[in-house]
Amino acid sequence: MSTSSANVLGTRIDAVSWEQASVRILRWAQAGGAVASRMVCACNVHMVVSARRDPELASALRQADLCTPDGAPIAWLMRRQGWPEQQRIS
């Protein structure tokens, strides 16, 4: 399942609704051992700014299966970048 994403200070943040994120995570959980582990990151401003200074954190976020906008400023910026309905997904 592909998603649209925003670039927030160099970090990919997926543009998803609560329903889309929930469905995706539940599908991964239901697949159980049939697929590799998944990583979901709820990204707030602190995490995004820290990733600019910490290459290991930046790498982990790039490898994440889903990065959600967990913070009003992140969701606000995404709305300004073209996702007018983006909510905070914590």
C-alpha cells in the first residue's frame, strides 16, 4: 500500500488519516509471522529536529514502514504542503 508523504525538515512523514493508519497497522498485525517486523514512528517536532543532528535516528526514520505526524506543528506544516485534511496521528 503506497502513501503520499511530506518532507518535514528532511524527514519523510506519511500523509495518512487515522483510519488509513489503523487499517495498515491492523493488517500488519494480522499477518503475524508471515511478514517481517514493522516499525511505526509517531514523529513530533523534537524527533524531526533531532533527526537532523543524529544520523542514526535519521536512518531509522527513513527505514520505518510508517511515520505519522504526531504533533500539531507537523500536521499544520503538512496541511500547508498540500494535505489540507491532515490530522495529528499519535
